[in-house]
Amino acid sequence: MKTYLVTGGAGFIGSNFIHYMLGKYGDSIEIINVDKLTYAGNLENLKDVENLPNYHFVKADICDKDAIRAVFHDYDVDRVIHFAAESHVDRSIREPELFVKTNVLGTANMLNCAKEAWELPDGSFREGKKFCHVSTDEVYGSLPEDPDAYFYETTPYQPHSPYSASKASSDMLVKAYHDTYGFPMNITNCSNNYGPYQFPEKLIPLMINNALAGRKLPVYGDGRNVRDWLYVEDHCKAIDLVSEKGISGETYNVGGHNEKQNIEIVKTIIEVLREELSDDDPRKANVSEDLIEYVEDRKGHDRRYAIAPDKIHKELGWLPETMFREGIRMTIKWYFDHMDWMEHITSGNYQQYYEKMYGDRKVIG
Ligand code: NAD
Ligand code: TYD
């Protein structure tokens, strides 16, 4: 039985990953979910698995040495799947130090505790152990609009936001543990994810939520920044594959070959919402392109991200499976079926967040 220590498992990708893994492997694996439950962590995401005997939740901060050491003491962990992070660029612009603390120091603590648990007296590591660090394409910086330019595993790091700089630092630390100690690890650098359980601070769920409420859809700058969107389950499959078959020390880029301008995404959401809402649903009348409002740009806004996933395809056989329009439709239907989930997380603190981020943003068109 393989034991997975998943950090940040109550967040968006982490909770999708736990569902995917328990669905695929059933009771032949054990999962320990370590999460601090920040604003982004929500145990409601895991309601349907919380009573399984092979799933355990530990509320802890990844920066807490004693708490993380205790998890490695209590369980014989085979894999760390390290998701826990502060993940939102706009928040990092307002509060950079929190990103350094969680993403850099938290990762350093996870590495130290794993090394301590897995290292043998001769300096080698116990068989079958590996640390899989989940990272982002944003570490590579921004690409020109040239459609032939892509991020490869060999592209030099050039992060621009406090978020991407902190993730880049954490990637470097993970690599340094491999190069210095022979520590068993992989890094995945993935493009933008979308799908169920994503917190409505990120583009796609924010637009779905606002459109359904008849609120303005705030598009930053000229709306032509490009992101490469991947359905979250495809990302989970890639992480599982890398965890199983990835060669220690290697990095794998994960992406959907699905580049879209932000404005195209917003218009697609409006179209699919209109197709999915029945004619007698009062929300349908609100959902139109009239809601689009161009607002003051994000500071330091990266223009284009585009991943070349050639290595993970050629070496491990991974390919994205979900077409974008189908993925957006599934996501929208999921939000329709989980309006109570959305209501719970958008009450209270979310209103203050929204006011702080968007309240004084200049409208430019
Ligand atoms: P998220 O913000 O939805 O979830 C983060 C989770 O980490 C939350 O459950 C939160 O409670 C937990 N957490 C935060 N600080 C913690 C701490 N100090 N100790 C313990 N737990 C803590 O993030 P996400 O979108 O699911 O992203 C997960 C990982 O994937 C991140 O490392 C992110 O950089 C990476 N990633 C995300 C995307 C994306 O599009 N969302 C793309 C590529 C890579
Ligand atoms: P986001 O979902 O925050 O992901 P990231 O910044 O990590 O790529 O944003 C995706 C794109 O959408 C990015 O170019 C910023 C833009 N955006 C808006 O135009 N309006 C919004 O309200 C948000 C949250 C994002």
C-alpha cells in the first residue's frame, strides 16, 4: 500500500487530486492531507471522502517543523505531493511576504522533514520514496506574442510577480536538494488550471459567479493576455504519472496546448452559460457581453504563457484529454450543481476581498 502525503489537499487542485487518486486506486493507497485551511482551503471539497478509512486529515501549517515532523513520524510516507502554497498573483502583489513565508520557507521545511525521514545513515535514501513538487509555468516569465515561442523545461527562469518569484525559489530549493543530497524528487510546471472547486478569485470561476449574479465582468487591461488552460483532472493525471514513472531529478512541463486570450475566455463563458441556463431561469437575462468591463491592468501583468508539453508526452505518454469547450461546460454545470458551495465561500471575507481588489480599480472601457 503506497502512502501519499498531500499538502494543500483542501484547495482547488489538491482536492481534485485526492478525488482522482481515491477514485483510481481505491483502498490500495492511503492519503494524508496536510492543510492549514487558509481562505483557499475548504473541507467541504472533501466531504464525500472524509470518512474513508484510508483518508486522513491533519490541520497543520507546512512551516511548522514539529507538526510536519510528527506526520512523517506517524506515517511511513512514500510520496509527498506538495501543492500547499499561496497561489493568487493579485494577492501576492498586495502581500508578497506571506508568499515568501509559505511558498519558500514552507517548502524548505517540507524538504527538511522528508529528508530527515527518508535518509539512511550512509546518506542514500530509502527505496521507493519521492517528493513531487507541484509548480507553475509562471516561473518562466512572459512570452512574446510570437505563436512559435514556448516554455520548455530548459527555458531560464524569469519570474515577474511575487507569486511566481516565490514558486521559482521553491523549485530551485527542490532541485538543490536533489543536486546536493541526491534527494529523490520531481517538479511539474503546469499551465493555468480550471474545473470544479476553484476559488472565485481566479479568472474562470470569478467570471461564472459574477455573470450569474448579473455583476460586471472585470477584464484587466486590453483583455488580450494569453494563458494556456488545462482541465484540472488532466493535471492530476499528469502528477500521478510523474509520481509513478518520472525519473528522479527531472522536471516535466504540463500544458494543454490551449492558448486563449482572456477576452475569448470571458466570451466563451457567457456563450456556454446562455446555452446551459433554461429560458425560464431569471438569471439568463443578465448574462450577456454587456457585463464586460475593461478595468485598470494588473501591475507587471505577464503577457503570454504557453507550455510545450513534449517531454511528458514523449517520455511518459501523457496527453491532455479534455477539449476546452467541453471542460468549460463541465465546469459551469458543476458550479450550477454546487451553488451552495459557491454561496458558502463567497459569504463573509470574500466580500471584503472583492471590495479591496476591485472596489477602487479604474474602469477603462
Ligand atoms: P489553492 O490556493 O486553491 O490551494 C492552496 C491550498 O494550500 C489551500 O488548501 C490552503 O489552505 C493550503 N495552504 C496554504 N498555505 C498553507 C500552509 N502554510 N500550510 C498548509 N497548507 C497551506 O491553490 P491551487 O490552485 O490548488 O494550487 C495548488 C498548487 O498548484 C500551488 O502550489 C500552485 O502554485 C500550483 N499550480 C496552480 C495552478 C493553477 O492554475 N491553479 C497551475 C499550476 C500550478
Ligand atoms: P488568474 O486566474 O488570476 O491566473 P494567473 O494570473 O495565475 O494566470 O488570471 C488569469 C488571467 O486573467 C490573467 O491574465 C489575469 C486575468 N484576469 C482578469 O482579466 N480579470 C480578473 O478579474 C482576474 C481574476 C484575472
